[in-house]
Amino acid sequence: MKLKSIIYVSVILLVFNLNAQEMQKGFTYLETGKYIQAESFFEIILKEYPDNKTARLCYGRAVGLNNNPEKANSIFTNLLQDYPNDFEVKLNYGESLLWNKEYKKAKNYFKGLIKEDSKSFPALLSYANTLSNLKEYQDALIYVDKALEVSPGNPNALTSKKYIYLGYAYQHQQKQNYIEAEALLTKNLELFGDDKDTLLNLANLYLITNQLESANTIYNRLAEQPKHNIVALNGLALVAHLNGKEKSALNISKQAYKGLTKITDTIIAQQTTERLAQALIWNKSYKAAKTIIDSLITQHSNENWILALRATLNIYKSNFKKSLNDYNKILENDSTSFDGNLGKANVLKALGRYDEAYTWAENTLKHYDNQKDAVNFINKMNISFNPMLDSKAAHTFDNGDNKAYSFNTNVVYPLSTKLSILGNYNYRSTNNTVTDNRASSNNLSLGLAYQVMPNIAFKGTAGLTSAKAESTDYTQLLTDLSFNIKSFKLQTLAIGYKRQVESFNADLLDRELVQNNYYANYNLGTNFNLGWFTQLMHTKQNDGNTRNLLFTSLYYNVLPKPNLKIGLNYQYITFKDQVPSIYFSPEKFNAYEVFVNLIKDEANAEPNQWFYNLTGAFGYQFIEDDPKQNAYRLQGAFGYKLSERSLLNVYGTHSNIASATAAGFTFTEIGLRFKWNLTSKPVFRNKE
């Protein structure tokens, strides 16, 4: 009997040893990441040896790593019941909590394991990873360092440390603690050399903080690694675009695209193709961009990154409704999509649907907390609807010995995205130093602006002017009514009526010359940098005279940043009656000029930045049948953005172009302007 028992035990041991050798194949599957094969392998083993602890552990790991964390947790829970004191089982159970994203539970569990064995490398590293997932990065760094003390140079621990630093830096970036984020990323580079992930995160930080030269340096540093050259070129193209160097951006994108091969990583190939299409759009090569996008749509009809590209193309072409359709498709695929949410907000804003634009921008922040682009979008929307005061003080003089001092202030008080209250006060004092004729006027008007439809806006003001002149004092009604209509794509039409009192100089103010102006302004833009503006005005005056005016301007946008515009202007004026002794009133007046306009727009200036608007024009003017006269015009404004809510600028004009008030004059005006947003948020949003 004893012999039989010994033989039986020997047979069992032999079977077990053979099975252990067979399990090596499964171990290899796990080590090489072939989790599907590993799961199938250990499932077969367990059919023959259902109680084998090693096979159960390996099966649980294969199941968990094969995207079935709940089943894995159940397997390890059962193992823990069978082997409650087995530390290896405990470690695997804790890891299953991480797979199931039960980080708070895992935190307490691993804390207990570390008390049980303070030198356990797996426990220390898993605890560090748990803290990292809970965004408790400072403590995570402490415990990953403890793990490295136990196992110096361990590659898994070093990888965890790198990603803890990256997560910690991103956390600071989200809180806009940019200096702290930069310090952490720089430390990561000291520890891990020119690590690709760290370099990309640092470059992105510099893009967010508008440190474009620093971003350029980092991308060039990454480009020194041949295997990451294409990724670096994609980044350099973006920097060139943000610097306004669109041709350079396109050349770099083409270089990256040429570097693609059949073995290039799919994601990198996608990003490179995407960047090339974007660069073509930035350069207004819409036909070439459309060719690429159409080809991508044919291959992958409903992928979000391609839909986003087509939406971007349509935004640049002002096809906003088509763009909106694509963003809606993106959101159907993924309601959390950043491109979908913020892209839709931008399109809705362009369509004049401001309340909806706010909603989708705020929806972006629900998915991407404190995301800078979404925050900036809302801030800019807020600024456009903040109560605003815009004041100017100016001194005017001409070679006809007229001088004037004026003060003008406009107040806009939005009650909603559709309705605003308007107010204006204007004071003007003028005199002639030869005749000593003096006059002054005070204008006060109130009104409202209302968005009737997304493409139609109404503005109306009414008020009084009170004038004191040499021979008379009087009060007159002032009115300004207009409709602004976005009639078709890239086209706007404004039609209106304005009643005013001519106050250019003391003599005209003394004559109580009331003008009733009926006007239409039409502006046409194109997708190829050409624009055309035309104004038609018919004026009836209370002295019985009438005036017709035509002004038209054809211009070309040469550069986007700063905006450089060149063009041709033509002006035609005719009066029914000629009363040259009283005011400039030719039967016919023609003026032609060539102009250059250089703008760094105040709307795009950041706080503590300068902005400017410079115009130079030269041409000829023809009064009646007189010989042509040279005509010139110089205008300039230099300003400084004091904060997000306020700015200050000086401005000036010098011209000899005849107007409705004077011929042969040289006219100069210099002034100071202050603009202030009265609140940090629109009043109607403070109630939310």
C-alpha cells in the first residue's frame, strides 16, 4: 500500500512538472503582450488543472489585460478567498482595482500592503501609479522614488516616474501655473534626456503661452532624432502658422508629407496629412485642400478628424452652414469631441447665434476643464457683450484759420446677446481765429441695437443738439437709424437714415444747416483676398440744397499679420445748387487715390501689447472743370492695450482732399481715445 502511494505521488509530481514546462509558453504570451493567446492558453490549462494557483493568476492577468477588467477582478477576488495571506495574490487583486479604475479603493488597499511589506517593489510602484491616477502627483513622486530605492533603475518605475512628471506638469498647465509646469517638464528632460513625450508637452506649453520662439527651439530639438523628424516638422509648421508665416508653414508641411512611407505609424501619417491640408487652407489654396479632404472622405467617410478638416475648410470659405453640419456629425460620433464642441461654438458665433455659441463653448469646458481655447473663446464673447465706454478728445485745425476742440463718448450697455442700450454725448467748440466767429454744440442721444434675426441687426438712436453761435441759439432733433444685413456669403449691406447738424466750423454751425442723409453701404469679400466697398448717399438740406455722394474702394489684402492692404478709391460728389461762398458745393467733384493700409488690430492685441493702424494715400482730385490737383491723406493711430478690459491710443489725420465743407483746405486732427469695458462679465451673464 505504501509503495502504491509513493508511485501515485511520483506520477502526480511528474505531471505537474511537465505542465509547468508547458505553461512557459503562456508566460511568454503575457510577457510579449499577446493577451488574447495568453487568455486562451491558460483557459485550456485550467480545464485540466482548475485549482492551479499559478494558472489562475496568469489567466486573471490575461483576462484583465485583454480589456475585461471586471472578470479579472472576479477571478482575483476568488483567489483572495482561497489564499487570503498570499502576498502575490493580494498584489494582483490590487492591480485589478486599477484596471477597473477603482482608484480610491486601490489607494487604501495598496497603503495596507505597504504596511505589510514596506520594501515590496510591486506594492510601492502600484501605489505610486494609483496616486498618479488620482492626480495626487506630489505623493506619487515620493512613492515611485521609494520603489526605485528598492529596485534602482527599474524600467517600469522609471516609465511611471516620467508619466507622473508629465501628469503633474499638465495639472499645473490646466491651472495656468505655467512656470511650475515648465519646471517639471525641464526636470523630466534632465532625468530622461530628449524624451519625445516630454519635448512635445513642453512645446505645447510654449504654444499655449505664446512663446513661439521657444516652441520652435523645442521642435528643432526633437527633429534631431530621425525617428521623430516628421512629428517635429508638423510642430514647426504650426509655429510658422502662428507667426503668420503661411508659406513657410506650407513648405514645412510638404517636407513632412514627403517623408511618409508605407511603414510610417498610422497616427503620424494621419497627423501629417491633416497638417498639410491645414497648411493649404491657411494659404487659401482651397482647391488643393479640398482634393486631399475629398480623397480622405472617400476612404474614411465618417472619421472625426476628416470631418473637422472639411469643417475648417468651409469656415475659411465662409460656408458656415456646411461647417455646422460637419460639426454636428462629429458630435453624433463623439459627444465629448473637443473639435466638435468648440468648433460648433465658433460657427454659431459666425452665424450670429450667440446664445447657442455660449452653450457649446461651456459644453466644451464640461469635458475639458479650464481648456485655454474654450476659456479664451468665452472671454472674447464676454468682452463683445460687456458694457463699454469709448471716449475721444480731439483738436482740429485747417488752413482756413478754423480751430475746434471736441469730446465724444459712446456707451453700449447690452441687456442680452440681442438687445443693447446705446448712448452718445458729443461736445464741439469751434472758432475762426481771423473773424473771431465762435460756436459750440452739445449733442445727446439715446437708442438701442437689436438683432432682429441672426443675419439682420437694427440700430436706432434719437436725441437733441443744442447749439450756441454768433447770431443764434437753437435746438435740433438728431436721428440715426440703420439696418445691417448679411445678405449673402461674404456680403454685407447697411441701409440707413441719419439727421445731423453740420458743425465743421463756426460759420456752418451758425447757419443751422440740417442734413437728412439717406445711405447704403455695401461690402463684398472674396476667398482670394480681394474686397470691394461702396457707399451711396443722398442728402437733403434745410437750405433747399441736395447732395449726392458715391464712394467706392477696391482693395487687396497682401498680408494677414499684420494686415497689409493696398487699394484704389474713387469718390464722386455733386450738389444741386452751388453756393461756394457759404460751403463747398461743386456741381461735380471727382477724386482718385491709391492707398496703403497697415493694421495690427486692437481686437487681436493681447494685454500689454501695442497696436496700430496706418494709412497713406495719394491721388488726384478734380473740382468742376478745373485742372487736376494733387490729393493726399495720412492717417495713423498708435495704441496700447492696458488690460483685457481697457486700451488707450493717440490718433491723427492730415489731408488736403476736399470734402463737403471745404476745397483747397489742408485739414489736421489729432486726438486721444480711451476705451473701457465697464464690467468683467456681461451683466446678463452675472445673473446665471
